[in-house]
Amino acid sequence: MGQSQLTTFGEHIRTLREEAELPLRKVAADLNIDPSLLGKIERNERQPTKEFIRQIANYYKIDPKMLSNEFLSDQIAYKILDEEADIEILKVAEEKVQYLKTSKKKANAK
């Protein structure tokens, strides 16, 4: 994903809807959710559930894993900003993920 294409999860969802030329109320009705909730998700004021991410991916016929990754990357970015952490924390987190994966494999092998 190029730098100019970076958006938040909510912005991405709004763009999908606008490109499909669908009103917010129509999408919300199709997904059986309140229009105000969809609006808040689009404005990054509310967090989507895993079920919502799956539903919206199916609705727009896009890869749910890609959409989930976009949401999770938002969460990580916001956490780093909130904590005023250095971006180096991502390298440490990546190492910990590898450690945890290895530990989990060893535990499952027993």
C-alpha cells in the first residue's frame, strides 16, 4: 500500500461506500445495523466488531483478512500515539510475536 493510499479503517469503509454510490442508510439497513453506528465507525468514533468486519468485507466483496489487518494496524498506530511511544516499539513487538509463536508451538507439541 503506497503512502498516499494510507487511510484509517473508518475512512476506508466510507470510501468503499462512496465509490459504490450507496447512501449510509442503505448500507446500514443491508447490514442490519443502526445508521448512526455505521456513521461512527466511518468517523473512527466507534470500533467495529470482528463480525462487522466480516460482514462489511462480504458486503463489498473484499478480502476479510485485508480488512481485519487494516483495523488491527489502526489499533496499533493509535496505541503508539496514545502512549507517545517511539516507533522502535514495533521492532520489539515483532520479536515478541516471533517468540510467542515459537513458545506456542512448543507448548502444543508436548
